[in-house]
Amino acid sequence: MATTALTPAATYRSALYEWVTTTDHKKIGILYLVNSFVFFFIGGILALGVRSQLAVPDNKLFSPDLYNQLFTMHASLMLFLFIIPILAGFANYVVPLQIGAPDMAFPRINALSFWMLPLAGIIMLAGFLVPGGAAAEGWTSYSPLAQAKYSGVGTDLWLVAVTLIGTSSILGSVNFLVTIFKMRAPGMTMFRLPILVWTALVTSVLVLMATPVLTSALIMLFIDRNYGGAFFDPANGGNAVLWQNIFRFYSHPAVYIMILIVMGIVSEVLPVFSRKPLFGYKAFVFATAGIGALGFSVWAHHMFTTGTVYLPFFSFMTFLIAVPTGVKMFNWIATLFRGQLTFATPLLFALGFLTMFLIGGINGAFSAAVPVDFALHDTYWVVAHLHYVLFGGSVFGVFAGVYYWFPKMSGRMLNETLGKIHFLLVFIGFNVTFFPMHLLGLEGMPRRIATYASTAGWNQLNLLATIGSLIIAASAVPFLWNVLISLRSGEPAGDDPWEGNTLEWATTSPPPPYNFDHLPEIRSERPVFDARHGRTGGHGGQS
Amino acid sequence: MPQTAHDGALADLPRHGISNPILGMILFICSEVMFFAGLFAAYFNVRATAPIWPPSVAEVGPIAEHFDLHAEPWLAAVLTIILVSSSFTCQLGVWAIRRNDRRGLIRAIAVTLVMGVIFLIGQGYDYSQLGFGLSDGTFGTTFFTLTGFHGAHVLGGVIMLSVVLFRAMSGQFTARHHDAVEATSIYWHFVDVVWIALFSILYIIPTR
Amino acid sequence: MRFKHPRNAFAVGLLFVAIAVVYYLVSHDAGGTTTLFALGIAMGLAAYALVVGTPDDL
């Protein structure tokens, strides 16, 4: 068992000062996680507001204008302040450890990237306090609704906040790319990188290339709204569909930014908990790169019904992108097959990811067919699809990562019973909430409507979905309780509680500031496994 | 001359690595290419969907008379020459410090900085003479957004050059350690390339 | 993973330029073609810098 050989610095610094001024990637990673969960819970409360309004027909609980703010801010918080940053946070914590580096390439820029996020969140939420309220035209901010004549200062605050978040992401992506390419330990060649690191690499490329396009769109909209610009406002000679094109050029790669690292997390968890190497490592790498590349060529599948899109190109590319995704699915299943499974909470969430993301992928494939999309565009079918991939997919993967790496980060194990209760509640609650939405979409219920007539025939399914959302809300309790009591008095974890494969398990829990006292020999993508089984260190190691 | 693989920040030694800060700057520039791509995409889309470009007097009124940038490209052409030359002088500075010629570096960066400032002043003067503004329809909006953000990037470059000049004058750079000079010059070349694209697209290529 | 010559890393960008060309031929959409084409330039430059910048045991 590795022990730390260096003693801590003699000067006293308060814990608060340490956390606020840290440039240590591990602390910054934890800051990302905590900050992101705060916005997850706020976004969740906004979702409860949405579901309360939709629980019964002809509901007047919230005014339509406030309802629009609720769903706009729900999505904006979840996408920009929860899912994208939390994955950056996991990568921040884990990537330098997994490549055997002492920190990220640019530690101070790393800290800057983090601190821009709570600032941006406060700016965005401040919209609720200004006249006219928060941004209310959907997280997609289409014109003309997003123009100054239909929206207030809240939208400008939203634009500033998202620009800050985008800048934070771009700086982070530069950091990750330089770190991954330049700071690997000796023996850690590119094709021995853990899949999590590969997914962080491709995600960083996507962030680097796509996010600036979003920034340009946000700035153009800001100019339209505040300086009399004529980009997107038809009344001024502008083109509303132009916004959709530029925005979607970002937002489609963005969904891969929101899922690839999760796929990396699942690719770490499945081998460890089935005691088998990941099936098809190289195929995974190429599939990830393929998804990243193809992800740039499908953006207008969000715009099939505008009448301005060359439909066959985008439909074809969208179907094509299902291929590398399917390759990954088969590889994960092959990893589990004939494995010796330990059904600990990380594996449960990883299995939940596999099943839920599969459903989300399939209902997305339906929408890739243009005639189907013509019928289902902007209905609850799409709401079902996006939640199956982003909640069933990304969030379940995030929880898998939390349960898997919590011992490494804190030195304590999470309680398994509470973990299983959490899993059961969120899995059931999630499906009860979102499965009915497939049916609602097929029955024609449009999305983003503040209320619906009782004669439309949507009453029971909506009520069911709202009940499901309460179950999801309840699932937060065992999770939070588990985290709190485990931090205080959880079982000590030791270096390697799960018998892991990758380098983070070769150091203490939590690691010392400089990460490693001693690195095992790196001859494969599973250096800790190799060391544990005597395959390296002069015992005929193989790569 | 660099002796080992680990010498300083010498980007022209292939297969021995680029230093982290310079690699970081190159990647950041890739992101900036995409930022300008969004702005250019908007411009080309607006231009392609307009019945005639620039918009005619019949469409938008007398202000359209000012839209014919091809009639008087002279000031813009002078600005182009200034910016391209400044890229050259900047590179002279890089070559100088690679030879440990600190005074050459200071001279070259100072000249580059002055030319950058002249560019900005000239751009400001050009703006004042154009006769149309940001809120004058699609033409005004796209023109000022594109050139304005380019100008903002030039300003950023001018600030970086000032910092480099200050540090050079304090003797902080040697042949082995001058990452900031290399990174700044790469950024400055990028700003120049964007201007060449802008100048060609807005002033040179024929309109419809 | 080895490139015979680091300049060949620019080929990564060619993929996106090819997509841009195909896209323009089928759709004549100036905006989308611009962003795809710029993506080719940016990807080529990034790939080149990362390959050249990486230590020899890539």
C-alpha cells in the first residue's frame, strides 16, 4: 500500500482559503462536482415546477410567462451548469491521475475555468430578480422570440452567463488537450490510455471547435438585441433560421460533449465490476473519434421542419452516427458477457445507463427518418428522447462515477444499502416520468406548452409523469444522506477498494497533492491490474 | 542553437515537442478560427439570401450609396499593408531572440506594436468615414461585427505585444526561454491572416 | 501510432473539408459550408500541433 512520504507544509492556512485559492486539479475537480450538483438540484426544483403545472389540465398554478422561464432555466441550468461542467470535473480529477501526471498543464487556468462557473450561474439566475423575469424563450433561444421586443434583461443576463460558461469550457479544453498529449508518464502511450482519457480527449476537441461557434451566435444575438443589429430579426432584414443553423452547429456536437465522458466512465466501471478487460479497446477509440467527427455533420436534423434544409444529407448522416454508437453498445455488452459481476452501486448505475441510453438511442434513430420527424418534431416524443439520453444516459453515468470514485476522492466508502435505494428510486422514478412522454408525443402533445385542455386525452399520462418526478425528487434524499454520513464516518477505503485497473488506484485515497509517490510500470491500459497480478516488474509483462 | 530535446520553446524542432504554453496558444487559435467561422457563416448566409448584395438604394434607402466598399478600398489596402508588414517585423523579433539577440527583439517588437496601434487608429478613422453604422440593416451589422471583432483581437494582440515588450526590456527573455514571444507572435500572425480573409471578402471579391 | 511525417496530420482536416465540399454541392448552403470548411482548417491545425508537440513515444 502506498504511503505518503512528504509531510505537509508548516504554514497554517484555513480550509476555506485552501479551497478558494487551490490550483490542485483534485480539489478543482471536487469543486466542479459540488458546484454542478448545486445547479442540478436547483434545475430539479425548476423541473418540479414544470411538472406541477402540467400535472392536471387547464392548470393556473403558474402564469404562462413564468412557466416559460421555468422550462428555459431548467434546461439552461441542467445543460450549461450541470452536465457539461460535471463531466469536466470528473475529467479534471481523474485524467491527470490516470495518465500518471502530477497535475494539469495549466493549473491556474484550471482554477479560472472553475470560478467562472458559479459566477455565470449567479448571473443567469439573477434573471429571476429583474423586471420581466429570467430568460423565457427556451434554452435554444430562437428568434424572433429572443429579440428585444419580446424579451427583457433576463435574456441579456442569460447571454452573458452562457458566454462565460463557454469561455470556461474552451479554456478547459485547451488544458485537457495539452495535458493528455504532453504530460503522460513514461510507458503511457496513446493506445494504453484508459478510455475515460480518450473520451476526455475527443470531448475537448469538440468543445474547442464547437463552443466558439456558440459564442459567435450569442454575440450576434446580443448585438441584435442591444445595438440594433439585423442578424436574426426578420423585421430588420435578418434571418431567423440563420440563428438556428449557427446555434445547432454548436448544439449538436454539444450533446456528444454531454455523453462521451459518461461513456468513458461506464467503460471504466464495467471492466472492474465484471473482472474482465474492456472488449474491443481500439474499436472504442475509433468509435469515439468517429462520433466526434460525424457529430459535426448532423446539426440540421433539429431543423427538418423549417423547409430550408437539405433533408437527405442530414438524415443519412444521422443514421450513420448510430453505427459507432452501436459498436460501443456491443462492446460494453461483450465486456459484461461471462464476466464475474459484482452488483455494487457503480455497476447498477452503469447497467442503468446501458439500458436507458439504448432506449434513448433507438427513439432518436426513429426521429432520424424525416417523415417520422415531421410528425414528432417539437412534441413530447423529443422530450422523452432527450431525457432518456441525458438523464437515463448522462446522469446515470454521472452517478456511476460518483459511487466509483467517491472512495478515491474522500478516502471513505459510500454506504451500499443507501446506494441501492437511491438507484432503485431514481431508476423507477425516471421511467415513470419519461416513458409516458413517448406516448404523449405520439398523441400529438406539443412541447413547451404551459397547459393543455382536459379534452385532449393527455390527463392520465401527465399525472403519471408528475408522480414519477416526485419519486425522482425523493431519490435525492438517500443520495445526499449517504454522502453526508459517509464523509463523516464511512468505512475507510484504502488505496484500491474495487480492485481497479487504472493508475488512480495506485496511490492513496485521497491522493497526496503531487499524486504519486511511486508509479507502477506501465505496459498496458491496465497497469494496476498488471502490477497486482505480477505481470509487470520483470515477470514477463505483456502489453 | 538548441542542444538537446528539452531546450526552451523552439517550435521548429519537429518530433521533439512544442512547449506547453505554445501548444496551448495554437489550440486556442483553433478555437478562434471557429469563432470567426460563425461570424463569416452569418455573413455568407446573409449575402447569399439577399436579392442583391450590397443592398440597393431601392431596398434600404439612400444609405446604400455608402455600401460600395469596392469604390474606395485605399485606406483598407494601406491598413492591410501595415498589418502584413507588422507580422513580418514580429517574426524578425522571434528570430532575433532565438539567436539571443535581445536588442533585436526589443526593436522588432516595438516596431510591431507601433504598427498595430497605427492599424487600430486607421481602422477607427475608416469607421468614421464610412457613412453607415452597426444598425444600418444587414450590411452594416455584418460589416461592423466582422471588422469590429477583428479589431478587438488586434487590440488583444497589442496588449500582449506591450507585455512582451516590457518583459523584453526587463531582460526576461533568452534564447532558451522565450515562450511568451513565440506564443504572441503566433497569435499576431493569426490576427493578420484573419484580416487578409476579411479584406479579400469585404473589399476585393466581386459582389452580386 | 506513427505518422510518417507530422505534416500528414493535416489530413485529419481534409475529412471535414471533404464533408464541406459534398455539403455545398448538395445544399448550396453558404453558412454551413463556411463552418464546415473552417472546421477542416482548425482540425488540421490542431492535429498537426498535437502530433508535432507530442514526445516521441506517441
